[in-house]
Amino acid sequence: ALYVVNVERNGKIIYTWKGNQRNTHIGLYDLQTKQNEHLYMFEKNLHIISCSINNERTLLAVSFCQYTEEERASQLLQSVPKYLTLLIEIHPINNVRVLKAVDSCVRVQFLYPVEDRNASRESRLLLVSEDKYIEQFDIHVVAEEERKVVIQKSGQLPRAKVVDDLVWAQWDMMEQRLFYIVPKESKSTLRCVQFYPDENFNSILESHLDIAVNDTQLKLVNFGYDYCQDQDVASKSLNLQVFTSKAGGLCVCCSLVSDIPHEIIYSIYFLHKGYNKTFTVSLERTESNQLKEVAFMNLDYYVAAYLPDQFLHLLNIQHPDLLCYSLFLTGEDARIDVLQNCSIRSPWVSTVLDCAAGSLYGVSISDSALLQFLQKSKQDCERLAALHCALLYFQHTEDLEMQIIRWISENLSTCHSFDPIQEFIIASLYCRMCPETQNLDKLLPYTSLHDWIGVVPGVVCATDIISLPVLEFQNSKGFWEKLNSNLESVKYAEPHLQYHSKVLRREWRNLSEEGVFYLVFCSFWDFCLFPNQREERRTTAYLRNIFENAKKYVLVYIIFTPSYFAQARLVPLFEEEDYQQQLLMGLMVAQLKDHLMRHLQYVGKKKIDQIVLDYVANLLNLVHRIMKEVWKRYQLHSCIFCFDERGSAGEFAVFHIMSRILEAANGMCMPLPPGFHTLHLGLGVRCLPLHTLLHYIDNGVLQLTETCVRKLLKDLDDTEHNEKLKFSIVMRLPEALGQKVRRCWNHPINANLIARKYVKLLLEKLGNRQCSRTIPERLSVSVEFLPLNYLTNMLAEIENQGVHPYENQDHVNVRFVEKTALKHTMTLLGLKYS
């Protein structure tokens, strides 16, 4: 049987097997080429403990056990060392040099230079002794003909002590880093040594951990795999692993001992965040002898704590602050068929080695299984964790996004502690934007929640603040630079580093209280020229800049969605000037720019402008994406926007979803795409009874838009029901919008309303002024009704003084008021008017 003994940086796997004559063979398997290569053979049955090959595949280091304790006793071999560590020339197979001959176990590991580097004349080898020290050997070779090399015969190989008195060590073969723990009083200290391709090595990190390490046996992680010895050491050593992520995350995962039966305790130290979380899991109906230590796996964005047949806990590395973003699975959901023991190691990201079976597996989260779990989940903590895992781990694939939107539309009323639409939009924006710019993930929101008061059944979590690690490096890029950036954010950043709509909401509310919204139905320039002296920021230039920005972002949104205004568009969103949404969009743009400029000054104004542009465009596009999927699901056609018939059940469902989108947008103070309110109002007219429709309008759920009101007044005939509907709508129009659309309805009720408004405005313009001129002759036919005569004469005088409130509507004048008054009076008396 084959048995994996090591995995090198280039992904090549070293394995052993026993031959027919009980020979011990060593082979190499290349994961990329799927090729096997025979490296060496010992002509005896040996227990290989550790093995490593250099990058040029010319030298092989092997550590093995020569004799068992029983063999030594029976053969009187007490003076013979139990373990041998050899350095072997394998190209060609030639000399064998003994590096160690001791009674303590030794692990070996070659250092690897950067990839695509020319063949080196020097190899460096780490020796890790069971006597709790690590040293480095420098091996110089001489090249001969036909690409053969031999070790320089210069006596003893140069070596240097790397670390001493350690109780735990882990090798990061991908990044060539050594993590180790040394005891310090009652606690312990985690340190890291970084090995460089062209230098020696530097100690780069130090962090104090509250982990007891007294009287523990040395535990080695990823320095080869010897299942027999690992099992002996497991009960006497730390069950601990260190994981790093590409985003600069550094986690220490540790399994702790509990005095209570059927209870599992493990801690995750999020060193890049400055705190650790200790989880206590209560198990049900488990025999004591079945309890095993927790195994940990690195999935880059997640750390997994796994106890076979019990639970699988996925912990979000980048956002571990809220427990609800960690996915806790039990029962069949947590079952991994091929991993049924706890002797598991993660040599590199998304890879698991089953040390007991000697098998290596690739590990990833299944999108189909995650969606199934999302759909059948009964608790908010599970739904929220699965939703974020799907969006952030799998990014934004078209099909996955469509299925999530479908789930959201079916579960709007089942999520009680969070709004799924808000979480979908914010998390999708986060994963779309953050990969583009470094540190942007610290500035953009990833959730709409600021606290989580719920619990995960069966799990108790305790959070403790820990001291931040100390870094010492110069000109180091990649992981160390990102980790340092994370630590700087924890140290010096504002309490709320992520962009928040709190300031935007306050300014939006101030505009509402100042009555500015009643003017947003006027033309753009009329609005900008409206005088306001309350604040310096409310100047004409400021408002004009806000609207210009908003217009630009709407234009970019249209470019992002090419079919948005096409003739055959699926969702009938209308191209219209929604000044209220433009104002909100402009305010959001201004504040998001200010926020990013404070923290990303080194990026430059042009880049920040582009980030904000993409953010707002993607935001609008996501709302349109939800609308598109909902429209397709309920099979609505694009010509739905008419009022000659009642809405269908599908339309009512879409109307309800649009109401929830509006509620989510208001909760986040988020702008909506052009035409959203028009379509929402149109569906409301088709689907709701009149009293419910008016209730929605009065409470701000439905907003009266010029496009929809014009169409309503023109398309509906004047039946009794429609007259009541039209009159109710017209009476609720804001003043500016009412002036623009009332004339579309040629009806006595509307004419009477216009005339009343005209008289009111004329009298308000008159104020305290007195008529000083002679009353002119009547412009209309004589009416033997003195109050009306007096009123029309007064209005005519005011008009002659140059007061015309409806300058753009020439048909509204004193004559119009008189005719309307007569017609209305005749109608009330039941007489015919000619």
C-alpha cells in the first residue's frame, strides 16, 4: 500500500511503499503532470518517518527508524542509535551522508526557492529534532557532466540554529514560513520565521497566546506525516494549527480539554482582528470513547472545525465579529464521507491530508449543497450564514445569483432578524468591489446588521480581547504587508471604519424637513436655483453638483445595463427624471467620495471617482437584476403597464416584492433605478383596492410620479369608480407636480380644483395690497350674481397688476375661473349649462 509522507511546495507528493522482497521504496508524484517518479530504494524494511527532496530533485533527505525497542532489546543493540537521518545523492545515485544518528526522532524539510528560478548550487535543509530544536544545513553541490551533481567534500556541512526550546512547530511550505511556540511563564509565545530565497531567515512575528503548554510533548505539523508517532504524541501535545489567508488573515486554531463529558471546546485566535473566540459545543447521545479531537481545515475565506459524525463549523476569517456569519452544520449536513477520523492536516489552502489513510484530498464548499441547505434552513442564523457564504465564497456567478434571488423572493416573510434583500445587495456589492482595490474591504459595508442577538443552537461563544501581534519586517510584500495593514486598521482606525448611511440619512431627513422634496418635481434648473440659506452646503452650486453627479451615475448605470431601455426589455422600467432619487444618489456619491478620500488618499481622486461610479452603478444594477429575475419567475410581460384591467396573482406577488425592495432601500437610504416608483405605482393601481391604494400613497409606500399620473389621467375613462380614483390621486399631488399634470384631465371636478387653486394663489399674491385702479369692464357675459361679479372683478384687477401664478398655462385666467364656477353651480343645481 502507498503511504504519503510529505508534500513539497511545488505540489509534488512524496510517498513510500513496500516491495515484494520487503524493500522500502520512495516515489514522487506530480499533481500537475500526473506523473510518478521512482526516487530511491532501501534494500530492507524500514519505517520512514520523514522525507524531503530539494527543488532540483538531486538530493533526498530521509529520516527513519532502524530498530524498534523490542528489536534493540532482543539483539543487544543498545549502543546503536535508534534513528538515522541521511542525505542521499540521487542524480546520480551515489553517496549517502549521515546527518544524524540519535535516539530521538528527527524530521527533515528542504527549503524551496522562488518558482522559475535557475538551478542553484546550494540547497538548504531544515532538521527538526524531537529534542525541541530546529537547525538549518547549507549543502553546496558541484555540477558534473550530464546534469549530475555531487555534494562538495568539504568536511562537515555548515549549519545554524534556527530556534531552540520549542513545544510546537508548523511548516508553511507554500510561503516558506516556520511558525513555532515557545513556553513563557504560564502562557506561550507564537513566533514566525520567514525564509527568503536569496537570504537566510528572519524572525518576523511574535504574539502572546493564553494557551498552557507546560509538560507538553513536541508536536510537529506539516513536517512530513508519521501516523504511528503522531497518534502517540496527540494525547500529550497541543492540537493546534495556524492558517493564513490571501487577504492578510492570521488564525490560530486550538482544541482545548473540557472537564465536562460530551462537551467539545476549541478556540480560534483571530490575530489580525485582535480577539479570540472560544466555542463550547454540547454533543448529544455520544459515547465517551467515541470523542476525538477537533480537526481544523483551511478554506482561505473560512476556517473549518470538524468533528466526524458530530459537526462541521465554518468560521468566516475576514468577518468573524458576528457569530451569524459562521456556518454551523450538524447531522448529515456535516458528514464528510471520506474523512471519518480526526488525524487530518491542511498542507495548503483547500487541501486535506488524511494522515491515517495516507490520502490527500482537495476540499471545497459545494455550491449546490450550500443552496440546498439555504433552502431547507429553518433558523435565521443558518440562513444568514449560508447566504453570505454563497455570495462571498462563490463570488457572483450568474446562475447562483439567480437561485439566491429566487430563494429571497420566496422567503421574504420567514427571515425575522434580518432583511434578505439588504443582505443580498450589500454582500454582492462588497464581493464585486473589494478585489479591485487594496484595503477597500475595510471601508465598504458587508452587512446591514450591527449586532446579532440570536444564538446558534448547541453552541456557546465567548469573545476575549487579545494583544495584537508584533511584526518586524522591511520591504516585505504579499501576506505580511496585508497582515500589517489589518493590524494598523485595528490599532488606529476609527471605531466605525466601514461606510455607513447614518450621515446620509441625517442629511436626507434634513432636506425632507426643509420641504425641499416638494420642489423635486420642478425642472432641474428651477430646483437648483431655489434659495436656501440654512447651511452653506445648501448653496446653488452644491445642489447643482449633486444633480450633475447623479445624472452621470444614472447614465453609467444605463451603459452597464445595455438592454435597460431597449424596445424588447423584460421589465418595463421607464426612462424618466426622478429628481428625488437623483438627489439621494447625488448625496450618496458625495458622502462615499468623502469617506474614501479620508482613508484612501494614496489611491488618487481619479481612482476614487471610478470606485464610487462602479459602486453606485452596481447598486442600481443589482436592483434591476432582482426585478428581472422576479419578472421572469412570475412570467409577466413587458406591456403590463396599463390600467384597463385588474392585476393578476403574479402581478400582486411582484408588487409585494417591489414593496419589500423599497422598504430595504429606505432602510439603507439607498437610491433606486429610474422608473422603479412609476412601475410600483402602476402595479399598485392594478392590484390594490382604492382604499388600500390611497393608504399606501398616504404612508409613502407608493410615490406619485409624473409618468404614472399622466398615464392614469389620460388612459382611464370617467366612470364613477375611475372619477373617484382620479380625484383621490389629484388631491394628493404635491403642488409642483399638480401644476404639471392636472390639465391632462379634462373633467369638471379637475377644472373646479384648478380654478380654486388659481383663486387662492392670486389672493395670496395680493396680500395686503389694495386695488387702486378703477374696476375695468367685465370681460365675460353679465351674471346677476353679485358675489361672483365682485370676485371676478377683483381677480381681473390683480391680473392687470401683473400677477400670474400660472404663467405657463394661458388657459387658466379669470374667464376660466368664472366659467368653472358657473358650470359647477349648474351641476350642483341639476341644471344644464350652455
